[in-house]
Amino acid sequence: MSIISWIILGLLAGVVAKVLLPGRDPGGLIGTTVIGVAGAFIGGWISARWLDHPISKGFYDGATWAAAIGGSLVLLIVYRLLFGNSRD
């Protein structure tokens, strides 16, 4: 997959992570989107590095989506833990 594909996948993974983990985010929509893109890259890297699932698979591969969404969820949780009270 190309970098553009990972960015698109990250945008969609950020939306899915937001739906799975509703609530107020410190960064709003832009922050959640950036977290989704970063989570997709990190999830893809972890998948390729330690789970022996290369990221060269197609865009519609379920394991690639799971890795991207999982990475986005982890980053969103960490972000909320670190900066969650900044909008109160």
C-alpha cells in the first residue's frame, strides 16, 4: 500500500475509533483525525514488525484495518489519559 492509502485508512480508522470510544476529545475533530492517521501507521508497523503480517497487503485486507483501528484506539486512549482534562 502507498502512503496515500495509509493516510486514507488512518482517516477512516480515526472515525471508527471515535465511534467505538465516544466522548469529548481534547483535540476535537482535527486531533482525532491526526491520531487516526498516526494510529494507522503505528498499527501497520506493529503488524509488520511483530505479528508477521506485511503491510504490502491490499487496502481491503481485514488484518490491515484491524491493525489501523487498534493503533488508533490505543493512541486515542493514551491521548485522553494525558490531555483529557484540558477542556473542562
